[in-house]
Amino acid sequence: MRRGVTVGASTAIAAYAALQVLGRVAGSTAAERRAVMPGDDLVDDPQMVTNHATTIQAPPEVVWPWLTQLGWHLAGWYTPRWVDRLLFPDNWPSLDRLDPVLLRDLEEGDVIPDGPPGTAEYVVSRVEPPRLLVLRSTSHIPPGWAEKYGARITWTWTISLTPTPDGSTRAHLRVRGRMAPWWFAAFYVATIVPGRLRHGPRDAARAPAARRGRPGARGVRPGGVLGTPRLATRR
């Protein structure tokens, strides 16, 4: 019995370690992981660094609009359906198409919600369409953890879209985070999957605009109230 428990625990630990490693480097090259990126300077001495990357068969100008509709109760984060259902049941499923109602021109200081009003959100720290988007957050803390454990977090998402000679896009997501207490970092592995973007921009570029929307989609007005489309509030 004891041997079975030991084997089971060892397997669980190994699986967790594998998920942590794969979740932090999925699709990225060693050169991409070594490269200095915009936003790196916003988190000193990070405990967590994630690099996800993929090649998309469309130019950056076609991929970029998909980034402008990111967010809670917007287009989601392009996570797999099972991740949406398991981890984000209160969110809408991530879109697999562009929605004209959700597209917007991002500017520095815009807020992208990652939960109900008053909870987690990202602030746009830097934006250079159609190549670069840097998001920063200090709000991704479970309710009550700041008071009970002294939890705090600073983390950034840098998404770069680099054109390739064949007209494709190399999409690279880097996440850097600094948390307290130290064990808080173990809970965070970025769940956005650039691979979900590979087919959407290519297919959407071929589809009629009328097929890209989601009837009845709503935006976020200033203050985070759901209603008429106002998709990124200003600080």
C-alpha cells in the first residue's frame, strides 16, 4: 500500500513538473527565450518567466485585430474549450473568429478586464500596432489572500508579432511575474495559447465580414459595467 502511494505521489509530482516546464516554454525557441523584450523592465527579479510561441500563416496586420478583442466577457484569451470550461466557467468561451463589436484601437492606459468588475484586470503599458502589446497587472490575487497571506503580484504579458519572409507571423508571448509569498508563484502558468491563433486569422481573412460577429455581444463601458460597446476604459 505504502509503495503504491509513493509511486502515485511520484507520478503526480513528475506530471506537475512536466506541465510546469511545457507550460513555460511551449513552442518557443532557445533564441526567443534568451531575447530581451519590451516589458522585461517592468518586473524586477521575476520568479516566473513563460515563453509561448507559434507561427501563424497570416501577416501581422491580419493577426493584430485578434489581440484587440482580448478580455473577460470579450473574446476571452484563446484558450482551449476544456480550459475555458474547467478554469473559467464564468467567462464566455474564447472566440474563434473576429467580432466587429469587440474590435478597438488600444492605447496606453486602457484596461482589459480579466474578471468581473473590481477584480482582475490588465493595463496596457505599451502598444505598437500591429507588432507589440504589453500588458501589466497587480490585481491577479484571489479574494482575501492579500489580507490573509500578504499576497501581492506584479506581472506582465508581452505579445510580439514578427513578420517572416514568407508573409507569415511569428507570435511570441512572454509572461514575467513577481509574487509574494514565494509559493504564490506555483499557482501561475500562463493559459493563453498562441497556437489557437494559427487557424483563426487565416480563416477569418477569407471569410465575409458578416460571418465574423457574434450577435448580441456586449462591451465594457467606463467603470466596468456591461452594456453598450465601450471596450477599453481609460485610466
